[in-house]
Amino acid sequence: MKLEDIKPDVVHDVTGTYCPVPITETANQIRQMEVGQILELVADDPGVVEDIPAWCRSTGQEFIGMYEEDGEYHLFVKKVKELT
């Protein structure tokens, strides 16, 4: 799947926030979503480049990929199971 072909179910903008807010906001948003849905997280904290994939690995969610444009990071996470 190419990133440009991804149609996220939810776009969540956390620009202007820094760790740990992007992670906690991602977790909160994923909890509200259905399994199989895709979240696009928009952030300007460069820490998300490592933090979001690590969070996905630790929680069992699928990190699809990311791109950077004009200082903003667009990260795609697919909910594959409920968070405990």
C-alpha cells in the first residue's frame, strides 16, 4: 500500500504539542476507533518519528508509514486490536 493511497478514517492534529502528548493522544484516539480503521496523526514534534512506531510495536497496532511535509509529520496507524 502506498502512503498516497491511504484514506484515513480519522485525522488527528497534535501540532504544537511535544512528548508525551502525541503518544497519549494517539492512544486515546485509537481507543475510540474500530478495529481495521486507520488514524493519520499530524505532528510537528520530530520525536514522533521514533515514538509512534515504538508505541505501535509495544501495543500491537500496525504502523503503516509516514511522510514529512513542510515541517509536519504525517503518521499512519492501523488499529488491529483493542487496547487494554
